[in-house]
Amino acid sequence: MFRLTRQKSDKSAAKRSKTPTILQMEAVECGAACLGMVLSYYGRYVPLEQLRYDCDVSRDGSKASNILKAARSYDLEAKGFRKEPEELSELKCPAIIHWNFNHFVVLEGISPDKKKVYLNDPAEGHRVVSYDTLEKKLYGGSAAYAAHRGLYQGGAKTQCTHYPT
């Protein structure tokens, strides 16, 4: 997960870390695309082709451990762990979560009333789902990220990336 702190005057507003959307080109590269979204959030732009290589994407996708290793290679502080849905609101966002047993998505935040969950899905883009859906689809594994002070910001923004407004 990555997080930038922004003060909001409305205390009922959700804590949401809106990330740029990077759509996956193939079903197996969701993890690499999610890492790209998190890196872009912190100002580091890496081509999806390079991230596929870094995350060791195979015909079966990539393992969470490979995504963590790739994140660390870009100077992100990365940690993988299992969290239950009720524990996710404690995480700093954005974070990558394992969804529906076979997919990775970026968790951008959960509304304070726990009615809405904000996701950035590399297959669909930004979406909002109910907390009940999160409870059904979350597959325990999560990865948290924090930007390291030495994180190199740069790279070229691509036309395939949709940046939040």
C-alpha cells in the first residue's frame, strides 16, 4: 500500500488514496500492473513490460513474493501479510490485495462507515464495491508499501495510464 496524507475538511469523507489506472494487457499481469499503479502514485513511472519482467510474470501470473521483491528493487518498503477484511481499514493505502483467489487489485481505501470499498482494478479501472463484496472476495493475502526516502521519482508517463483528476 501507498499513502499520501491529505487533510479533508469533511470528517465523513473516506480516506482514499486515488491511484493512476494501469490496465493489464493480459490476464496474467495483474500483479505487475498493480505494482505499476502504486509506483505511479509515488511519482515513479515504469513501463508495464519492465514490471512484467521484474515480477517474474509467467503463464500462471506472478506470485505475491515476486511482487514484493520487485517493489523492494524500486526502493519501496514492502511487506506481505494476511489480513481479515475488518483489519484492512488499519492499513495505509494504497495497498495490493489478493482478490477472488486469482487476481490482484489495489485497495485505495475504505469509507469510515465501512459501506464502500475503493479499488483500482487493472482489468476494469476504478470501482467502488460494498464491504460485503470485500468480505466475500478478499483472499487473505495483502501487501503493504511505503515510499522510501530514496525512491527515485521519474520515468515517462504513458498514454495507457489514466491519471486521476
